[in-house]
Amino acid sequence: MTEESAKGKLTLSGKSTLTLKNLNKTPAADGKKVVQVEVRKKRILNQTAQATPKKEIDEATAQKLKLLAEAKEHDAKRRQEEEIRNAQRQKLQEERAKAQQEKEDAEKAKAKAEADAKAAAEKTKKDAEAAKKQAAAEKTAPKAAPKNEGVEHRLKKSKEDYDDEDDDEENYHKKGKKSAVVEKHVMTREETFEQERKKIQKRSFEPQRRNNKINLNAYMNSDDDDDYGYGAPRHHFKKKQPKPVQVQAPQEKIIKEVIIPETITVQELANRMAEKSADVIKRLMSLGVMATINQAIDADTAQIVVEDMGHKFKRVADSDVEEGLTGPADTEADLKPRAPIVTVMGHVDHGKTSLLDALRETNVAAKEAGGITQHIGAYQIKVANGQKITFIDTPGHEAFSEMRARGAKVTDIVVLVVAANDGIMPQTVEAIRHAQAAEVPIVVAINKIDLPGADPLRVKTELLQYGIGVEEMGGECLCAEVSAKKRINIDKLVEAILLQAEMLDLKANPNHAAEGAVIEAKMEKGRGSVATVLVQRGTLHVGDILIAGKEWGRVRAMFNEHGRKVSEAEPATPVEVLGLQGTPMAGDTFVVVKDETQAKEVTGYRIRKERDAKLVKSAKSAMEQMMDKIKSGESKHLSVIIKADVQGSIEALEGTLKKLSNDEVSVQILHSAVGPISESDITLAKASDAFVIGFNVRANAQARDMAHRDGVDIRYYSIIYNVVDDVKKALEGMLTPELREKILGYAQIRSVFNITGVGKVAGCMITEGMVKRGAKIRLLRDNVVIHDGNLGQLKRYKDDVKEVKEGYECGMSFENYNDIQVNDSIECYEVEEIAKTL
């Protein structure tokens, strides 16, 4: 160790070395020296440890070590991801701080520029005032000699050329002072020329500097000063300051709640997420879905896309568009009394419309064809005490039952009109049944008491058979004996209706979106679709958007029963509404919605629902389709509708047809009546998959058209035995046929051939009967059946034949079977279907 190295190192006990780093030459403040010591230790490898044999690790331990290593790797990866996120977060904060600092610097620079501009403007103003004072002083100064005018002008001009880079008014004042000095000392021509030469020489080789300001032209190119011409005026342009660039901070992503229906287009999904359509298409492509911007995707795929893009989702069904249409339930405080809604029902020509005419004191019946009501009408009357009653006049019970079937509970009270001279008639019974099914209270009006054969007591007694007991008979139903033509006891009927309404305590909320039912709808020329509606809840206004069944529209105008325009309709008020897009069905409910979008969604859903229902339900109603249905085992009864000319024929037909029924099949008579075949018969036949029997009657034109359109079979007869024969044949076709085997013949296998592509072929001799192609066969080995199947091919020599008779040889192959041997027997047979008879 040299002396110099010894100064920097110190060895302790030969095992460690202390190295003295660069010593601080300058002593410390307290006069002490600072020494840095580096300690290095020697490591000695144990040679015996290397020779230690490796221990074998079992599989369980290896698995545990693998799991530990994976856990450590996962932990390290998680830490690395956390560090990356922290770094990105810190970088984003630094960028935001930098953008804020740049914004503040730009604002400061803008404020400074405004202050400088303001100071320059003040200075310019002061200089202008000084120039005015100097000009006034020059006017008062004595004029110089005429002979020196030329020299002074040249000197002044050269001075201005020399000072062309100075645009301050202060230099102008200096020029004025120098010119005043020149006026005192007049120079000769030689002195003036020499002075101008020196100035031109100086301008050519020296950059001009005045008042610590640099001439821009001289700075950029000092040799081009003479390009402007000697003494030419200079134009100075102020450099336009660039606008400060404001760095926009990155906006945070807005998380939206996306409503996902059962199907949605890519464009609509992107709009609801406020994302680009291209990004949504890329995400779909990554999921393996190739869709364009206008294609529809299912709800599950849309949900995955919404979740991947960081938004929330809400699944809805198509039927959800109808939720909340009716609004919240009314409270007791919102309800107010309303007028009762009364339906007038009864048998044909018992005076329903005449009674309503007496109540309204208008002649409605005379305006209708033959005095029979041809359409549904809704009217409102005001009685003497100021109370209102709404009446619905129906052309029979069909419309009432149809509206009730559609879910529209329109009626509060049913007025059952019974003629005192006729008593209870078939349609009267049907009206009673429909009213009882709807659970509506009945008020009995016994009409035509002014006729000679009137017997109100008989009517009241007959009503007891159908569960209607009037108050006189100890029942609960109110009753009034009236005469519509002579206006007898009309006030008693009104009192009975008002009393029944008071017992029902009818109320509705007028301060609500209008709801109600469609009484009738029609298409009129010049007016479009006209619907008679009855408001049941809320108030209907002109301009409201309403949905009626599958149709919607904006209320353009409303008319009352007198044809006068009204602007609003309160509960229990019937009005005619104009403005619907189409014609709704009688009995459809209507409701007012907020906007057209909701109306289109609801009606679109209802149209799709009806179309799907029609596609699912096949209209098999003709006789041939019905027979196919019966043969497939779906139906074991034959439905018929009987219309005849007299009641005796109906009774005879019913008795004869019922005798044809047995335990397996039966005849079901849905309806039987006297009279021609009408549209209602066709409607019932279509709904029940029945056929119509017309005995000595015919169908009208409308019924024929409907039957042809709906596929309903109508059969006309005049002899009762023909009806029985046809119905008997139809019932026999419904019976399950009997299956019976017929043995055709036997054959014996003499040899077996293996043919490529075909399999095994048996060379046979027909020993009994014959063998047909397409028949069934049984393979017998030692008189035991080992196979039962179909015959595949039948050939004689190389030709296909239809049959081979006894005594001839042939080749046969079996379908899907090759286990044949020599001396096996073949039994050929066919199955026959034998129809059963009644």
C-alpha cells in the first residue's frame, strides 16, 4: 500500500476495509473535520452447502407453491396497475394545473396589454397638445431671409428623412428646435452639400437607433432602406398580437341510465347513451355481432354494450308502454257527484226508443228506418230539478255484451223495457241474463199500459221466474208502469232512476286526464272518423291527444247530442269526437295521453299484439278444415247452428241429430232459431268452428259475404233426411278407423348376395301367394319373428317389378336390415283401415 492510498484507506483486523471518501477540505463551522467511512465486508461461500442434495417436492406441495407464486404475481400485477392509475391520476392533475396556470398567464398578459394601450393613448394625446402649442409658436416667430429659404427647406427635408424611423412627437419638437438654431447660423452651399453626403454615407452603413428603440426594417434588412426612395414617407404597421389559446380541461364522462326495450336499433342505443354510433358498432363487433346503424339488436346484447361502456341500464318490455296510462287512483276529496249512465234494453218493438223519445221530448224514432234503432246512440237529458241522466240506446243486447266483453263497464243502471201486452219475450230474457252477468241493478219499465190487452201484473209475475222481484212482490227492483206514446208516468220512471242512482252514490274526479269508452264509431264523408264516446273519468278538452283501442288522434272538435260544438266534456257526458286517425271498435276504452310519441308507442304495441295473435290463431272454420281437425284427434264433437222456417222443423232436427251421438262422438247444437241466417250466426260459427244448417231459409247478402270472407260453411236443406245423412257421415269421419292385417304371401330365401353400396340381397322363391313392392314384411327364422319392417327393393333379374307371384324367383332387400340367412322365411302383408259406422 502506497503512502497516498494509505491516506484514504484504513484496514481493521484484516477482514473489513474502511475507505475514506473525499474529505471536505474546508473545516466545519465548529472547527471539526467530517469523515465519510465506507465499510466493505468479505463474503465466503460455503462449499458444503452447494453439495447438499436437492429435496424432492411432492405434487401437493408443488401445487401450493404454484398457487403462492400466482398469488404473488397477481399481487405484483395489482400493485403495478395501482401505480399506473396513480401516475395517470397525477398526470391528469398536473395537466389541469398547467392549463389553469396558462389561463391565468393569458389573463395577465391581456390586462398588461390593455394598460399599455391606455398609457400610449394618453401619451399620444399629450404629444398632440404640445404639437399644437409648437405650431402656434412658429407662426409668431420672425420669417428668415428669402435667399436662404431653399437651403433651409432642403435641410429640413433631409432632417425628416434622417428621422423617418421615429414616430414620436417628441422628436418632432427636437426638429423644431434645431431648425430654429439653423436660422441663426446660415450655411453656404458647399457646407450644406458636405453635410448631406455624410448623412447619406452614415445611413448606408450604420443601423439607426433612437431612444433605445430598434427600427424593424433596419433590424430585418438594413441595406434595403434606400428602396423606399430618398425622403419618401415610411409606413409603420403594428404587429397583431395572437389571441391567447385557452386549453380546455378534459370533461368527465357522464353516466346515464339507458332504458332498453326488447328490441332497439344501434342508432337509438347510441343516442340514449350519448355515444358515437361508430363506438357502439366497434363494441358490437368485438362481441361478434355484425350490425349496421339501422339494424335492431336484442335486449341482452344491448345490455352488455351499455355495461361495457360504463352506463347503467333499465330493462323494459313492450307491454310497459301501457303502464301508467290511467294515472294514480283518485282520493275521496277529489271525487264529485256525477250523472248516472242508464242503458235501455228490451225486446224488439217493445218501445225502447219511444220511451227515450218521451224522456228527451224529441222525435228520434221517426227519423230511423222503420222505427227500429239502427245504431247505438247516447244522449243526456236534464230533468226538472236540474239533475242530469245519460241514456244509452242499443239495438239489442249484442252491443251491450260486446262492450262488456271488451272490458268497458259503461252502464250504471239498466232500464228493462217490457210491453204490458206481450210480456216476457226471448230477447227480454237475453237482456236480463246480460244485465245479471254484468252485475248491474235493473229498473223495470212496463210500457204500453194504455193498450186494451195490457196486464202489468202478469209481467211482474213472469219476471219472478228469472230472478227479478219488483218491490210490490217483495223484491228489490224498482218498477214503473208507463206509456211512452201518451207520456203516462214518465216522471215516476225518472224518479226511480234517480233514486237508484242515489243509492249507488256515483262519483268521479273531473280534474283528471279524460278516460272513458267508445259507444260507437263510423266514417263520415267530409268529417273523417267520428266516434261517439262517453267520458267516465276526468274532463275531455279540444286539443287533447287520446288513444281509443288501436287508434289515436288529436281532438279537433266535439259535438253534443244536439249537434252543437262544445269545448269540454265532463264525466258521464256523451260527445261526438272528430280527429282520430282511424275508426275504433265499439266498446274500446279511450284515455288521454301527454304527447304524440306516447300515443304512437301504445297504438303500435297494440297493433303488433293483435297481428301476432292473428298469426298464432289459425282460422280453420270450413267443413274440410274442421274434418282435418277432427281426424287429428283435436275435437270429438261436431258443432252446428240450425236456422229454420218454423219452430216445428227446429224441434224435429234437434231430436234427430242428438240421436246420432254416442260415447265417442257427439253433435253439439250451439244455436237454433227461426228466421234467415244473419251476420251474428256467421260470427258465432267462426268463433266456434261450426257450420250452419239452413232448413228452408237462406242467408242474406251481408251474411254470405262474411261467410265467404271468414271461411264459414253454410249448407241449405229442404228434406230432413238429407240433413241426417250428411251429419251422420261427418260423425263417422270423426270415428277412429279400425286397422286390420291382410297376409299377401310367403317366400323362402335360397341364397344371399353381398352387393357394394346396397348391402345384402336375398334371392327368394315365392312359395305361396304374392309379394308386393311397398308392402310390409316379417322375417321368420325357425318360425320365430326376428324382424318386422318394410320391403326395400323388389327385382326380377335386373328389373324393378311391382309384384311377384307364386312359383317365380325374385331378389329382395329390406330397409335398414341386413341380418338375413339362407332358409329364412319371409311373410308379406299389408295393413287396411276399415271405417267404423254408427
